[in-house]
Amino acid sequence: MACGPLLGAILGDLKWRYPFFGTAALMAIGFLAITVLLKEQPKPARKTSLLDPLKALAHGGLAPAAVSAFFHHYAFFTVPAFTPFVRTMSPCKSGVVFFSPGVCCSRSSR
């Protein structure tokens, strides 16, 4: 997670299309790993409706948590994405902008 922005910056410094190819290659590897390594899952006891996630928001604590998660993700991903444009940073410097929070998130998830 932390090295992705730096690798994307290095690839983007070579040509603007390369980060997209890198992402596509990693997603293809992930898809192949899922299809090969994931075992068959048991069938659920009852079918889940498409409205069940919306019905779950009626639970007292879930709706406020969903709203705060929405704003957190907006701030965490959108605001730093505009920083390199405002500060006219190079791709490698903008990769460092995302590298630091990535290291913190990687360390806190252990």
C-alpha cells in the first residue's frame, strides 16, 4: 500500500500511461490469485436482498458511521490528490505525499 504511490510516480515519470498499465497488471495478478487460491464458499442459509444493506442503515450506529466514513474517505483521498497540482510538484514528490500516510496505515493495520 505504501510503495504503490512511489512506484506509480516512477512509472508516471517515464510516460503518463505506465501507471495505468501497472495497475491493470497488478489487478490481473490479484484476479488470478483469487481464482486459483480461493476455495469454494458454502451457500448462505438465506438469500440476501439488494435492499438489505439499506435496511441495515436503520440500525442506530451504522448510519452515522457510514456518513463519517464517507467524509473521511473524501478527505483522505481527494484532498491529497489535489496537493501536487496546487504546489506544482513532480511525480516523485507527489508519490512521497502519498507514501507517508501509506506507511502509517500499513503500520496501524497490524
